[in-house]
Amino acid sequence: MKTIITVNNLSKKYRFGLKPHSSLRIFKPRKYIGDGLKEDEFWALRHVSFAVNQGEVLGIIGPNGAGKSTLLKILSRITPPTEGEMILRGRLASLLEVGTGFQPELTGRENIFLNGALLGMKRAEIKKKFSEIVAFSEIEKFLDTPVKHYSSGMYVRLAFAIAAHLEPEILLVDEVLAVGDAAFQKKCLGKMKNVSINGTTVLFVSHNMETIENLCSRCLMIENGSITMSGNVDDVIQMYIGRNSKNSSRTLKCGPLTLTLDIVSRENEHKNTFRLGEQMLIKANICSEVPFTNGDFGVGIEDVFGIRICTFHTQYQLKKKISFQKKCDITIDWKEIIIVPGLYKLVAAFYEKGELVAHWDNLSELNIVAADYFNTGKLPNPSHQGKVVVNSVWNIKEY
């Protein structure tokens, strides 16, 4: 397999922004602090090396500020490296920020030809692909409108259509696709799969682990400007999840009750990121200033829009009332997570004799990531599953 991208010992140094306090500029000597840095400098990337083969889809993950976007900007030749070298064997198109590469005063039509020319394409080549680009972007009505009047979603539609259809050998895509709606994101991901099959190399930066799993054939994890892991997509994602799980314990007071809620794994590990199908335990500790003899307790899981996905409640699942003087410990064992991958939040409430005593909102963030739930070698597609992933036994007779 032909190597199309080679990166050797790439490093990028930046200087912290300095805001002058007056028009009089006083120059002070800058002290060296080691590792080739002065006191007002930092390494955004440090000693990054990797290679990518033709047709490979490489996922790049890591926390905010890790250096992912800086790497793509260097590969796109938007900014030069401080040290090291890169070798790109082929025509490159990039989609890094909304509107990057567009001339705002020009129309969408004119920007298609401008971007094609910047990619080194002849006018005849661009005209050949023009109708495909317009159809994919779904902005035909606004094609002769200056792009400065476009919404961010329209920018992304046109920019991705241009980048993907003008047949680059290398395509770089940052998190910018998140601006588009779900249907368009799905179409873009399908297009990236197709162009990689046809030989285009794709580097894809995203915080969406499900998308990385579905799209990429290999993955890099970048932390603090350096590659900390490279290899199998599932292995890299699991390492990233383990390192970046937030504190899953929170204590909040409401009325006479103080609730401490913990999310733990089957092995009693505190975490807030779980895979589809994994077991999860919710542990609640309730301390009270007054006794309760006829109580009910419930924990709800809601999506980012506040829509209730499911509820654990003593009234329906425990079938007994809660009675305690000062303290109560509750464990909810969710044997198998069946909600589709995504971000969720936990809420809780306590009732006495059917009357609401306390309500706790935003107790903890819960992140569910995709997994081969059905053991078919394929990851469930959320757009097909709805809100829950249902397992079932099928019996088919064919005649």
C-alpha cells in the first residue's frame, strides 16, 4: 500500500498573547525555561510522527487543546511547523473551520470555481463536477447569493461538497461537520466512506466516538501536543474514555434531604462513560434532617434536550416504600444499557406520601458510546434504532 502522508518529528511552538498596557513598549529579556522554550512560549505540538496509507481513514481524537486542529492546519499549510517535516503525496482539500477558503463577497457558484482553482483543477474539471457539488450541498436556491449571507450550516454544506467532490488525494476534516444537521452529517460520513474506497485518504478529527468507530480504520490519540496512542480504533477509544471520564459523584442538598449520587461500573470503578450493553450501577446515599416512613425515590435519564429517556423508580420496580430515620443507601443495578449512544444527564426526585419533597437536576453527565451489541461485527446505527436498542429472538422460515 502506497504511503501518501509522512510526518516526521513535527513540532509547533506558539507564544502566549501579550497585551500591551500602554503605547510605550518596553523590551525585557525573555528567559529560557528549557525544552527549547522561553518563559512566554509553549509547544502546541511536540515530536509528532506518523504515516498514513492511500485510502486509509485515520481518526484523530483527544481533549480540547491537545493539538489536533494545529496538526491539521500544519498539514493544510495554513501555518508552518517550528520543527520537523511532512511529506504529502497528492492534492489536498481541507475542511477545518466554517468558511475557511471562501471569499465572502463572491457567490456560492463563484466560490466553487475559486476553491477548485486553489486545488489546482482546470475549469473544465470543475464544470464536470459542478452539478454533483450543487446537488450534494442542497443550496441550489442560494447559489448566486454572496456567501457572506449564508448561515453556518449552508457554509458547511457547500464547503464539504466542494472538498469531497473535487477528487483530492487527501481530505482533512475537523469537527466542523457538527454544525450541520443530523441528516447532512450522515450524508457526509457516507461520502467520506465512498471517497476512501476510491483511494482518497481521509484524516478526521472528532469528539464523537461513535462516528470515529463507524468511519475510521485506524486512530491516533493526541494529548498535550504529543501522540500518546496509535492503532486499533476500539483500543484507542477505550484508552481515551478511561483517561477522560469525569468525576461521576455529586452531592446536592434540596430541602431536608442531601443526595450523593455515584455512577460505577460492575467492578465498582467510578466513571461516567459506558459502552452500549455494559452494566452500570447507580448508588444513591440520602441523608435527611427529618424521618420518612412512606417515601418513593426515582432516578431519570434525560437527553441533552431534557427529554426523558427512561426512569428507575421504587414505585414501579421496588414495589415497597422507603422508611428511614436519618440515612438511606440505594443501589440501582442496570444490568444492560440499551439506550442509543450519546450524551445524557441524570436527575432524581424523592416523594413522601405522593408529595414531592426534593428534586435534583443535572446530577451527573452520562456518555454512552457504541459497541457491537448484537455480536454481528456491526455497530447499531442510532438513526435506525430510535432511543433504545432492542434485542430480540428471530425465527424465520423460508420456503
